[in-house]
Amino acid sequence: MAQRIQHYIGGRFVDSARQFANLNPVDGTVVGQVCEASAAEVDQAVQAAKAALQGDWGRCSPAQRADWLEKLAAGIEQRFEAFVQAEVLDTGRTVRQARTLDVPRAIANFRFFANLVRQAHTECFETIAADGSRALNYTVRKPLGVVVAISPWNLPILLFSWKVAPALALGNAVVSKPSEETPSSAFLLAQVAHDIGFPAGAFNVLQGFGGDSAGQAMISHPDIDAVTFTGASATGAHIMKTVADGVKDVSFELGGKNAAIVFEDADFDAAVDGVVQSTFTNSGQVCLCSERVLVQRSIYERFVAALKARTEALVLGRPDDPATDIGPMISKKHQAKVVSYFELARQEGATVVTGGDVPVFGDDRDQGFWVRPTIWTGLPDDARCLREEVFGPVCHVAPFDTEAQAIARANDSDYGLATAIWTRDLSRAHRVSPQMRSGLVWVNTWYLRDLRTPFGGVRRSGIGREGGRHSLDFYSEVTNICIKIQDAPSTGDH
Ligand code: NAD
């Protein structure tokens, strides 16, 4: 029987009258029934969160909260394979990726923020005024309150825990929602929280859709204090408008249309490998993926040929096959969106170097949501296919002549999330990197993450930074306290 995926509200698992089907993208089969939260259930979760802040959870010290996060991490570890299967069934990604990236990163997120909050310190200044009086200024960090955390489907538990862990570490109560496409791993995390006796109401999980559904009810609830969101730029803009009247805090990690720049002095093979990785990881469904590849003209033809060969060797396969490189798109709707860009690219004059269609397997996968890895060339810089995020296994490769041209064309985007630069010239790496209009720049690598570093984008790619102390800053309010410790010396005092 298909699994029923519930909400977790105030420490209890809750069913909804309305439910929807959870599909396996590999073959389109139904793998679960998911409860769809109503506005009333969203309100219950917000009230439970408020009560938790007034109760045991609100009284926890940072060290006690860190201990709870460690227990969550240990609980995920104990159910490691269940999390792997949940991620694989919801997304069709490879078992290998779930085991080596998604689930380990969820564990690391909880451990990292536990350590961070244990070591967090505040500021203190001794102030000597012009008249000689003295005061002590110091800051205290307090939770924001009820934090709404909404995450997308592309890296489900990795991104869900990236929001939930710091929010809890800083003492907030969380009302969260995973994507309707990937409900299972958040449900499992609720089970872990329940099993370890996590303070009731501090961590709530609602299932359901976004607009006109649970997500909308969450962001428009008057009693929430902040929204941390990862997803599409248009959704971020909508959330911003919705919370504007209440002047709620927001942290947005949004879409990208990222450039990779390959200079002629790059290690050629490493650059080809790097672009294959940055274009096709997770079937191109990573906000950081390169969709615009700029290659210096002297190596352009050779590069396109090498990239074509590597792309055509990628194996589209089932999640448990160790040979698999590429899985399906998350949904029929998303497959249709990517295919619509395949058609648009042809209308806009692209040369399809490889791919550009839906594969035919001759088995049950033909009911799944697959597309073929694709390379385009020949589009003008203002083509819609070069300006809009496709979010699939596809890139466009274009030649450039000078460093200045490469910088200008890479920066010519409404988005600004990540840039990958391939060069062996150290001076060039330092010269070009700070000129990129993106929140992240990688040189001779891609996707290498240190959780202490700031993560986020500029322009339509987001607002704010998370990671390390940047997460401390977003998930807490700082109050400055100024205490007079000595009057101004009176005349004649020694
Ligand atoms: P999406 O915006 O459609 O949905 C994301 C989440 O928001 C889902 O949980 C959805 O239910 C919810 N949602 C949708 N409409 C809502 C509304 N009106 N009110 C409240 N919640 C709402 O995005 P998606 O298709 O799930 O994810 C893909 C997008 O996410 C891509 O654009 C990708 O670039 C972006 N993304 C960005 C990052 C980053 O770190 N910058 C990381 C991963 C994905």
C-alpha cells in the first residue's frame, strides 16, 4: 500500500481531509499519498510554534539547543538508508548521490549549526564619552520568533535542513514545508524529532502546495516573524509582496542562470570535466548549475567536441544502477517546461549539438519524466534560452575573444548566483573573480562548499546570505544594551 505522508504539528502527526498523490519520476507510478494542509492546519502549526517559544523550547540554553540538534543528526544517521530511499523515490536521483551528498549534508547541517551556536559570541565595547563618563555596551542575541521555512524539490533534505537547522539552533520555532514534489524526507525528519522527544511545537512540518494552498497560508499568517525561502525567483517576489505590510524578515535563495568561463590557459581536460559536472549534476536541477558556458575562441571548437563526446557518454538510468549518471526531471510539468525550451531554442536559431528531445527506453521509464542531456550553440546573447532559467540538463556554449568580453557577457544576466572560472593564470583568477556579479565564484572547481562561508545570490538570485555567521545574523535579533558604569569625573577629582 502507498505510504501516507502526514503533517507534524505541535508534536503530533496529523492527517488532512485532502490528499494528493506522490509520484516516482522514474516511471510515473504512485508511491504515496500526501496530506494537503488547510489554512486551519497552518494556523494550528503557528499557534504550536508560539506556545513552544513560551514553553520548554523557549527556555533552552544555546548549549541545550545544540544538544537537540546533535540528537537530530544522530537520528538521521540511524535511519540513513530510509532517508536515502525517501530521496530516491521522490526524485529519481541516484542512490549514489543520495548516499554521498544529500543525506550526509543533512546530518552535517545539524552538526554544523550545533557547533556554531555553541561557539557563538556577542559583542562588548567599553565606551568612554567625551565628558569622561564610562559605559559598557553589549549585545544579546534572541530568536526571531516563528520562522517559516519553505524549500524546493531539487535537493530536498539538504535544503530543508539548511533552513531548519540554523533556525532551531538560534532558538526559533519553525513552521516548515517541503516541496509538494518531495514530501518524504521532511516527514522522516519529523519522525526522528518525535522519536527523540524534541520539544513539541518547536519543529512543525506541513505538507502541501505553494500558491493558493499551504504555502500561501503560511506566508500570509499574521503571527509569523520571518520567512526563509529557497525556490524560484517569481515565488520569492510574491512572498516579498505578501510579507511587506508586516515588514517581516526574509532570506531568499532563488534561481540562477549561471555562467562558466573557460579561458584558453585552463587545464583543458579538467575544464571539460568541470563543465560536465556543473551542467549535468542532479540532471541539471541545481540552482548552481552552469547553463551559459563561455569558451575562449582558440579552444572553442575542440571544447565543444569534447563536451559533446562526454555528454553523449552520460548514462540515463535507474537510481540503483551504479552506472547511472542522469535521472529524470522531477515531474511531468517540469519535463514539459524543459521540452518547451528545447522547442524555443530551435525557434531562436540554436544549433542542437546533442540531445534536445525525450529519450525512448521501450520500458516503464517511458511513463516517467525524462529528457536527454542537451548542448546548444549559436544563440544570440539576448535569446530567451540564454536569459531564462531552464533548470534541466542543458547548456549553451558560446565563444569569446577577450577577458573583458567574457566578464561583460557573463554578467549580462538578470540573475547572479554562481560563476565558475577555469584558468591556470593565478593573476587572472584574482582579477576576474571579484568582477563577477554573483554571490559565489568558483575557480577551477564547482560546488565545493564550506558551511562557514556565505551562500546566496545577487539580483533575481536572492536576498541575504546564509552560512556560518551569516546564518547567525539572519536567524536572530540582536539587542544592544548600554549600561553606565561610571559618571563623568567632577572637577577636582583625581
Ligand atoms: P518554487 O518556487 O515553485 O517552489 C519552492 C517552494 O515554494 C515549494 O515548497 C512550493 O510549494 C512553495 N511555494 C510556491 N508558491 C508559493 C507561494 N505562493 N507561497 C508560499 N510558498 C510557495 O520552486 P521549485 O520549482 O520548487 O524549485 C526550483 C527553483 O528553486 C529554481 O528556480 C532553483 O534555481 C531554485 N533554487 C534555488 C536555490 C538557491 O540556493 N539559490 C537552491 C535550490 C533551488
